[in-house]
Amino acid sequence: MVSCCRVALLGFGTVGSAVARCLTSRPGDFQLTHILDRGADRKRSALPAPGVAWTTGMDEVLRGDAHVVVEAIGGIEPAAGWIRAALLAGKSVVTANKQVMARHGASLLTLAARQGRQLRFEAAVGGAMPIVRALGDGLAGDRITRIVAILNGTTNAVLSCMEASGCSLHDALADARARGLAESDPSADLDGDDAAAKLAILCALAFGLRVDPSQIDTRSSADITAHDLARARAAGGAIRQIAHAEYDRDTATLTAWVAPIVVPRGSIFASATGAQNAALITGEHSGETGIFGTGAGGSATAVAIMSDLAAIARDRAAILPAPVLSSPELILGSTTLNAELAEHAENDLLCGLSGLCVDRRPYAEVV
Amino acid sequence: MVSCCRVALLGFGTVGSAVARCLTSRPGDFQLTHILDRGADRKRSALPAPGVAWTTGMDEVLRGDAHVVVEAIGGIEPAAGWIRAALLAGKSVVTANKQVMARHGASLLTLAARQGRQLRFEAAVGGAMPIVRALGDGLAGDRITRIVAILNGTTNAVLSCMEASGCSLHDALADARARGLAESDPSADLDGDDAAAKLAILCALAFGLRVDPSQIDTRSSADITAHDLARARAAGGAIRQIAHAEYDRDTATLTAWVAPIVVPRGSIFASATGAQNAALITGEHSGETGIFGTGAGGSATAVAIMSDLAAIARDRAAILPAPVLSSPELILGSTTLNAELAEHAENDLLCGLSGLCVDRRPYAEVV
């Protein structure tokens, strides 16, 4: 590390406070200069760090001497505007914001490249599971054809809790809330909107496609019952909220959807419990690559943010090229899926895919 | 990509020829300038690329105008000397050579940093499974405490073939050779030396430790019999060659070994068949992160090399800092393992670890 990297933090919630603790525990590498939070006055006693300026005004952050701004407030505005302002002020940005990256990622990354600054977003998808680097970097030498993934930790915690205890979705949600894994309004999680935003980001990384999250077909998991889970278990499977994207470059056809699916027990998807995320990536030359890890929570998300900060601190002049995205000719959703599965379901399910040797669609049935 | 990146290739074997095909299929991004191979005269007809200079002399490569040298010859010398010479000549280097990186990685990376050039080695560990980036980059914000992994594709192909067919190790080896997954002399694979070299590289990345592969305790898998596998299966498990490294920073004690181990069926290790590799990484904040993928073969290794080349082509001035490594106070091997497992084995095995929720050692027994 060349010299101490100065960091301003936007948002002091679950993720922001975990990042603040990491930063102040490494005074040689990082210096936390500002914390912007609406509740600055109330919260400042939570972090005993005398050198940090607490504020409620973005102008103060922009005028400050931070090299990097960490955005951990969530939501589209004011987050997107503040990221833009930080880049224009010559600061690099690390964000955990999937909604902003799904909708404005391309224009913000282009702005960052033009400014000679970096915009990094490992934390926006998969928590501590480093899927952004796996797709954007580690498998960049291959041509990716398919991504199948669990991308929403809250829904996964709810479904795996129902599975383990036989309880209702209502009770599983209460349990997830008690453990800090669900918001008071979990509809964006259960309905698939959160996973669709993350899937749109992965489509840009893996296929070079500009996809708006609203173009991704979603089917809600909010109506799953204990009876559905029992039926899946009797058939040798489990129910998970699966996000699926597959791109046929010859016809420029993207198939993309988020839906509750019966996956074979023994697959990496059924094995993902609690807030875990998992992904299976298919490449023309690499075959199947899998990755799983802690998909939600302050500590796991802070690891992704700290990893991005370490990359910036190591090389502040690193070049992150502006993305070149095209639009798919055609986007298909899950409506074609049921017909296809009707042919193969029993076969797929009974064969039981290991999650390691997937040569067919790694699930059995849309619930 | 700023401009076409010129690449010289050392070695035209399984990996080298796969890389050459990838490079010549992307003429806008890469230009293959030289191929160095002892059998240059004989092999040049295998690649219809008129602009490429075939040679048997490293001097010609060093005098040439390539930006990057890809080293795919294997073995320690002359590979290590040639990598050093390429860096001194102002070229960046991409290598698939685990033996060189395990023994000379730190000094070569230091030389590269001093030269303002890059030395990248994703292909040295795990084939297409991007574990070098996961540890060195994606989880860099965490403190890694343990790595448990399958790192040798040949041994895994042999053991999983024996398991599937009930055949002898001798017959499984013949099958692996026929499918291009085993050398004529597979002793470095079966004895654990290959996995130990890779584990030494991971110890440097994950723990910042300087470990010579010879310091890692290995137990051979060459004596595993069909009877051993049947016994493991009856107990609900499978046998895999596992590489294990765990670091206690408080006492600077590293536990590191490679041995055939009974792993629970359903774990990601038992699920890894054929030439697949798999790894489970434990971090203080991120918990368990898993990764698996195609661990051997020309195409998979070429993906890792092409990904490294893409990173260099994108940013030739990128800073890769020289590693700062320390030596462990104490290195323990597998001798302590049997006693520990004797206490927990039955319990661990019967509980059946999913490979996703590992809160204990993810295996049951040393074979």
C-alpha cells in the first residue's frame, strides 16, 4: 500500500457501521474522514473515533479530502446522484447498491473511466461471495453462456427455515426478522425484485448485456406453503428462489427470470441454507464453475467493501474500462420453462444433479 | 482494451496449444508474436498462423516486441530463469507453473514489482476455478483462517473413477491417461507433491506465509484400494485427496498437509468428480466461501491464462505490490489429525456436512 487511503462513508446502518469498524481497526492502511448519516447526531456516540467528521450534508463530503467514498445508504436516490457527484469531485467510489448498479451502472462506470477514477461494486451482488470478480475478472478469458444462482439471502433464509422446521412463511419471516435477516417489508426480497436487480448486473458482467431489472420475469415466493415444501421433499428436492440467465449469442436471445424452483437435494442450491448465496456459472471452455458464500449481513458485505477498498488503495490509478454493452434482441422469461420442465422434470429430479456435474438445467419444477 | 497486446508463448503442449488457439481467434485484442518450443520444427504445422515466429531460443523471445510472455512449459528450470529474464527484459509474465510459483513466487513477484511489470498466475492453482483471485482479491478484505481443498485433478479423477466403477487404482490410472488426465508418471499427483506446491502458493496468498512445499506433510494416495473405497461408502463417505491449511496467527502456527481423507457424501468434496477441484475458505468475517470448477485440462487452464492476459491488456501499468511474507513459527502436519478425528469422526460423518454449513472439520477420517 503506497500511503494511507482516506475514506468517507455514506450511511451508518448495518453495513456502514460494519465498514466503519473495519476501517478504524486498520489505522495504518485506512483513515476514515467522514460519516454522512441522517441520524449523525444520534449515532456519533456509536463509533469512538475522534478524527471522524460526522455530517448530514453531502457537500461537506465532496469538499473533503477523502480519496474514496463508500456508499452504503441503499435505494436509488439520493445514492445514484451522490455517487455521480463523488466521481465528478475526483473521488473513487465503492458501493453495495444493487439497485443503482442495475439501473445506472453503465453510465456511472463510464463516468468513472472518464474521470480516471474507479467505481467498484463487489458488495452489490452476493455479499462475501466474490462473484463480481469471478465473472468480471477470473473467468474473463472465457465466453459465459449461463448463470444459475441464489442471490437473495432473505428469501433463502425464509425458505430453508420453513424446510427445516415445517413452519409457515409468516413464522419463518418473523424468525428472519428477529435474526436481522429481513426488513420490515420483505416484498422486494420475496417477489424477486432484489434478485432481478442483481441478475441484471451479472448479465452486464457475463454477457455484456444492458438489461433493465424490470425486463426480467419474476414469480413471487410469497405464496409458498409448508405443503409445497413437503411435496418437494417427498420428490427428493427442496424449494429455492432461483435466478436464471442464459444467453444465446447467435440469436441474441436472453432467457432471464427469478422464480421459486424445486432443486434436487444434494445440489449446491438445496445445500445453501440461511442467508447463503450460491451460483453456478457455465463457460464454453471452463465448463461449470461454482461459488457460494455468505450472501447477506453487515460483516459479509463489509468484507466485499473492504476488498474493493484494498484494490483501490493498492493502485489508485488502476484502469477500469468503461463497459461496452449491447441490448438483447429478445428477452424470454419463465413462461417457456414449465413446458420444457414438463418433459424433463421427473428425469432431472430422479437423476439428482450434484450441483457439480450439471449437464442439464439444474432444477426440476417451477412451484 | 487500449491497443492490441502482443504475446509470446513458451511451450506448445496441451496448455500452450490451447492458449495459442485462443489468442489467434482474437486478432483484434491479441497478437501472438513468438512460440518457443523444443519441437518447433515439428509442431509449427499444427497452428496455421503465418505471422508467428517459431523458435527454440529464449534470446529471440527476449529481443522480440511482445508485451507479455506466457510460460506454459512447466518444471522449475529453465522456466524460473526464463520468467526472470522476461521480467528483466521489461515484459509482463503469465504463468501456469505451480512449482516455480511455490518455490520462487515471492522473489519473482518482487522483481516484477521493481520492474513495474506484472506476474500473474491464476492458472497455477485450480485450473479454471478462480481461487487465486478469490483469495488475493475478492476476500482480501477479510482475515482468512483456513483453506480445505481438492487441488489435484488427476488424483481426483482416479479416486472418483474407482468409486464409480469399483475398479483398481491401476485401472483408474489407465483410464485417466486415456482421457489425457494423467501423465505417464503420476507419482507427483498421487503422492501429494503437486497439491502441496499449490497449497504453498495459497498459504502465501491467504496467510502471508512463506512455506516451502517440502515443509508440507504429505501422505500418498497411491495405495488406496477398492476395499478402502467400499469401506468409506458403507460409512456414508467418499475418499478424496484433501489439501488442508489452517493458520493460528496468535501462535504463528501453521497446520498444513495433503492426504487421502474420508469426506461425507453430500460435501462439496465428495461431489467433485473427474478432474474437478474444489475449495472451502474460512474467513473471520465472511464465514465459509466455497468455489469449485474444472481443475485440469488444456481448455480450463487456458481460460485462467486468458483471464490474466485480459487483465494485463486492460491495464499494462497496473500495480501488483510485492508480497510481504513471514515464516510460521511452527508447522504441524497430519500426525495430530488422526487423534483429533478419533474423537469426532463418527459424529462428523453421521451428521453429514453439506459443504455449505461447515462448522467443524469437513472430513471424517484419514485413510
